[in-house]
Amino acid sequence: MLRTHTCGELNSLNIGETVTLSGWIHRNRDLGGMTFIDLRDRYGITQIAFNMDVDEVLCNRARKLGREFVVQVVGNVVERSSKNNKIPTGEIEIKADKLNILNKAKTPPFTIEEKTDGGDELRMKYRYLDIRRQNILDNLLLRHQASKETRKYLDGEGFLEVETPFLIKSTPEGARDFMVPSRLNKHQFYALPQSPQTFKQLLMVGGVDKYYQIVKCFRDEDLRSDRQPEFTQIDCEMSFVNQEDILNTFEGLTRHLLKKIKNVDLKEFPRLTFDEAMKYYGSDKPDIRFDMKLVDLTKLCKGNNFKVFDDSELIVGIRVTDGASFSRKKLDKLTDFVKSPQIGAKGLVYCKYNEDGSSKSNIDKFYDESFKKEWAKEANCKNGDLLLIMSGEKESTRKAIGTLRIHIADELGLRDPKVFAPLWVIDFPLLEWDNETKRFHAMHHPFTSPKKEDMKNLDSDPASVRANAYDLVLNGNEIGGGSIRIHDKKTQEMMFKHLGFTEKNAKEQFGFLMDAFEYGAPPHGGVAFGFDRLCAILGGEESIRDFIAFPKNNSGRDVMIDSPSKIDAQQLHELNILLNK
């Protein structure tokens, strides 16, 4: 070994020992008679002292060392005269006797500090340098711990870890597949899995009653900061269970992870139906760390010759506690926010309920004090509060004011990353209408079971049919979702029919699964957690990038290795691929 200790483990108990440390030069300080080096590895930082009076040659060598040089130091552990209580090694330093340069380094393009001066693209281009930053190392450690504790919990619950194939066939699961050409099978392609969905169902048919896998999935779709073309799932499936069994099992996993990683005891996991979540929060993944519920004001606001309200399907408001102090400038900024392209609202109505009992609204000429008092009563507004109102088509208006709710909460500091508020959203619609294709699509996937009591409506009113589906939401982010699956051929065929599959298409794409159902498929269901997002939330962040060792950018590119890239003509020829020019 090139070291006896790491740069994070020495303390006052080690004073007097001769040690060997190896690491990177974090900082180099020349003070004339003394030179100090901060030596860093993934475990911490230790100060190394070089004295001109003791060894001039060694001290001069130390002065010439640049940032990120890789060095080995041999010396004695001594007490620091100026202690640093901000780091674990702050009581000691190493009085250097020997210095070996293991590798020189160019000056890095950004500072290797927690608060670096490198932008996202630069950091991803030199990701191997970015990983040296302690906060990124801590994120990867958290990810490791989450993976380890997930396995520990599921193993204790009797789950079997089973690997499923990466080279599969293309099946419609909501996003575009990544395709892999086959050299040995001319003009044919594999697809990379969007999830192991069909394989884990086949494992249930095979008698593996409790399966899990921490697995890579691939989706060729437009990206955001919280999306990646390849991502990781905690993928699970269980046989002979109902919805309640699954919810209880994975509440247990969530409690276990929060306790082990954050030392947080989760108590309740409230449950909201999809309809309730949309009604009260304008989102199917509501953040319940703060109140600010949506209030339906349609009946109170209509019929007063204010055309904007009278022409609206829904009029809905949110109460902002102590928001009456918002300036006109701030209210104008909120109006601009809801008018932005990503929200697309036409405007924002406000009503201030002042401390002196008076009120002020931007639609005072249409509504007198008596109306505004009725609004206040309905929304539970007190003196000093602010009521924000939006109107329009029901679905889009709820989503818009739900987004505004989160925006205001961020501005007011109501979304504390150290507070964890989970809930289940249940009773999702089985199908959702797509205006572009003019047909229904599965809200989750085609294998989700409809609720038995709703199946009679599949032909007459498909939009009303609920699914045996559930999402686990944590701090306004969906961290997991699943469903009770269809486990008989007849129901699965009926589902494909309602999704617009021809009998031929269904057989070509999923014949293997429906054939398996005829050989005694047990009732089963499961869930998949977005592992990257779960780690980000545990780490108090919204974006998943810093919890992935080598992430892609918003265009799905790895700017470090410059991928995707072109392949040479010989490879194309072997794959029987001809490119359009």
C-alpha cells in the first residue's frame, strides 16, 4: 500500500506516530519559513507542514507543487498550533520527512471545491475532476448506501434478486426505444429495455413470487434536468398479493431507507386518490410539506359580468399566508410567471386582505366587498393573507395553479429539503386521451389491471375506468409507481383492443406474455422506484445529475467521451445499415 492512513482518519490520538499519506494537492500555501499543503483524498483533508529550517530542499520541492498533483508524504503526526475545528483532522498536522511525486497535473479548468466556478457543461466534460469534489463524492456515497440498504431490506423480506436481459424486442411502453442492430440477424434489431416489465411478470409465472433488481433502463426521449436517457430503477414484483400488501411492503422500504441514511422516522403515509390530488393540489405528485390547498371558487365568482370568469370552466384559488404584504412588483412577477410558455395562463387575479380589515383586488370594479368576504370565507383567508385566483379549462387551470403553488412555496422557503413528507396517490385513471393520435393510451402501461367494479364501463365510458395503480410521492416528486397487473389472457386482449392494437400487432409484440398467461399465471403486482431521483431527494436536491457518476446533458450527450458518435463504414456494412445523406 502507498499509504498507512487516509487523509480523513488521523486525529489527536495519533500524535507521535509516523504515517504515510497519499492524495491530491488541494491547496499550497507558502508562508516564507513554512510551506503548508492540504492533502486530499475521498476521506478528507490533512495539513502537511514543511519547515525551511528543518529541511530546506524538501520545503522548496513542496513549494513547486501545483494543484491536483498526486503525492505521497511520510512524516510524524504533531499537534497543530492553529487548530481547525471545521474538519475532523483539524487538531493535527503531518511534519513532513519525505515527499514523493506520484504524478504531476495540469491546472484544472475549474476549482475542486464544493462551490466550484465550473458550469454544468464544463463539469460534465471533465467529470473525473468533478467527482473529486467532496459534495459529489458524498452523493455517490449516499447512492452506495441506498443501494446497500435496499438490498438488505428486500433480502430480509424474502425477495430474490434476478437479472433480466438488456437485449430484448421493441415494445410500446410510452417512450421511444433505443435500438441495437444485430450483425448475426440481418435487418433485425434488439431494443434496450424501458423497464423489465414483461420479464418480471414472466418471473411471476415462473414461480419467483418475490423479485427485485436494481437495474438500468433506457428511454430515447426529450430530456430535462431530472431525466436521463439511461437511468436506474429499484424494480420489484410480488405474487399472490393485493394492492394493500404492496403499499405496506414498500412503505417499509421507504421507512428503512430514511432511517438508515437520514436518521428520519417516517410516521404516516397519507393516501389521496388521483382526483383528490388534482382537486386540492393541481398535481398528481403533490408536495404536502406545506398546506396551501386549492379552493374551488367557481360558484362564488361566476355570474357577475366579469367575462373572464363567466367563460371559465373552473375558477380556483390558493391562500398565501401573510401574503398581503406582497408588493405590486412582486404580484406583477407572479403574473408574468403564470403567463410564461411552460404554464400558458392568460393572467392572475389577486385579492389582498389587509391587516386593517380592508381588501384590495385587481378586479375591484367587478366585485365589491361582499363578494371578497365570501371568497375569504371559502378560502379561510385571515387579515394579512393573499388570495391568488386563476381560471379557465378545468384540467389546465388546476395544473397551472398547482405549478404556481410550488413556485410561491419555493420563494417563501416552505420546501425544506430536511423535511420528508411521503404519500400514496391511488386510483389513477386507467386510460388517458391523446389529442394528437385521437385515441386512448395507458396512463401507466398496458399491463395495468382495471378495477373490477369499473370494467363494465370500458366500452361505454373508458375515461371513467380507474386502475389498480399507485404512485409513491416524496416531497413533490414521484419516487415510485406500480400497479396490480393483468394476469389472464382474456383481460389482456381486451386491454390491447381498447389501446388500439390489432389482434395481429398484439400477438407480434406481446404474444409471448399472453401465451404465458395460459399456463397458470398467479395474481401479481409490483412497483418500480426511480433510484436516481430517490437518491437526489435523500440528498436534498431536485436534480438527479450529481447523483449519477457519469450523467448525460440535456441533449442526451456524454460530453466527456463525446457520445453518441458516428461509426465507421465497415461497421455499418457488417450491420447491413445504409445511412441517408
